[in-house]
Amino acid sequence: MMEVCGACQNDCPYCAHSGMISAYKGYQLSIKELESFIQCTLKSGYFFETIHVHGIGEPLLWKHFNTGIKLLKEAGIAGNIIVTTNGLSSDRIKDETWEYIDVLNVSLYENCSNRGNLKELADRHKGKVNLVPPSGFRTKPTKRYLTTLPCPCLCSGPMFVKDKIFLHCGPPVFDAAILSGIDIFSSRDLYVELAPHYLEKFEENKIGNIVLCNCCWANENIDLPRYPHGCIPSRIMFALKCWYFNEFRDGIKSFQRFPQW
Ligand code: SF4
Ligand code: SF4
């Protein structure tokens, strides 16, 4: 998974990336940083079946999108390049870049104003564009659970961002760290600095099996309510949800921790 840009046009109430977006304010992966990643990957002899170009926010707002995708594909370090986007800036994809994209997944939120253009792209690049209708947005946990491990993880690593590799986690680990009161950059077991053989310390059985999973949005063992995208429950609905999920006191604290509530 590769995180290329911190900006997003949306501000979804339950964005599972918001903690990481705040930690990397204004982030744009530079071409130099991308080239370092490619060089380290080649020196290590790694080859990835798929690289997901993903966020942290909206990948089509990455200012080097067209150059970067071409560099990545031509480097020969991945079989497939999959881009996941909200589709609002699909006109930023140059015609020649489609040659280097294997799949474009578009999450069609209700504010998607260019559905016509996306439909046209899907017709023109048959088999490459998936228009995905919105499903309910999973809310975030507001407390630490005790007995959820090991868990299936909805958003596992390894994840490359700027000059670091998070070995086992994707962006939701940032919110889990905030909820636990941990400074993520002091947690040296979570990431390594980018260098050749950066996956030496990767252990598959740690995915879904670290302490932070107990309060992470991506932990599928935590039963969290879902709301339609864009729906912000009233404080009464939110209080009822906290009561139902037995987390009333933690829920009240989360009004301050996650100001969107
Ligand atoms: S579109 Fe995605 S990245 Fe942007 S705010 Fe919504 S959930 Fe977060
Ligand atoms: S903390 Fe656990 S559940 Fe969350 S992203 Fe990391 S491995 Fe997945």
C-alpha cells in the first residue's frame, strides 16, 4: 500500500484515515521519495503482486500522479497498480497514464458530481474501472476492547509513506494510537525507516495481532455501527449508540477527541 497525498476534497465524518491525514498535513509524496522507494525495493529484490495507490486522502490530488504512476509501473516492482479514488478529480488522469493503471476503483459517494465522466471512462477503459456504490460507513471505536485478538484486519500493511514503512498496519493505526494516547512515531515496533531490505522485520502473524488492534477501526472483531456516507448522527443518536455498545463514558470523551462528532 502506498500513501501519496494528504489532501482530500471530502471531509467524511467517519474517515478512517483522518488521524493519519492530521499527522501528515499537506503531505505530497515527492518524486525523489518515490525514486528512493523504487531503488530500495529493487536493491532488496522485492516484487509485489499488487501495489495499491490509496491515499492517505485522495490519490488523484497527488501533484505527481501521472509521472509517479508511470515511474512505478515502469520500475517493474509490481504486477498490478490499483488506484482507489473518490473519482471527483478523474479528469486529472492523462490519457497516456491509463497504460500504467491496471485497476481504478471509484467509491461513488453521494456528492460525486461527475458520474457522467466516470461512466464514459468506464466504457472507454473496459475492465479497468470499477464504479463502487457506497455502502454504510463504519464508525470508529471510542474505547479499547480487551478480547478481540487475533482479528481479521480490514486495512493491513505494509504501507509506504514518505520515508517510512509501516510493517503491519494501514492508516487506521493512527486513530488507534490517538485513542490509546500513544505517539505513533515513538512506537518503533510499528515502522522502519525506508532502506534496502525494509521488510526484514515483517511478520505476517502480527497483522491483526498487535495491542493497538484492540481499539482500531480496521479490527473486524469489533462490532461497530454503520451510517450512510455523509450522515452525522445527532448527539442523541450518538449517545444511544454509545449506550447500546456499552461505551457511554468513552463515547462522551470522543466528542472532544473526534470533533466531527
Ligand atoms: S473520501 Fe476517503 S479519504 Fe476523503 S475524507 Fe472521505 S473517507 Fe476520507
Ligand atoms: S492496528 Fe491491527 S487492525 Fe489496525 S491496521 Fe494495524 S493490524 Fe490492522
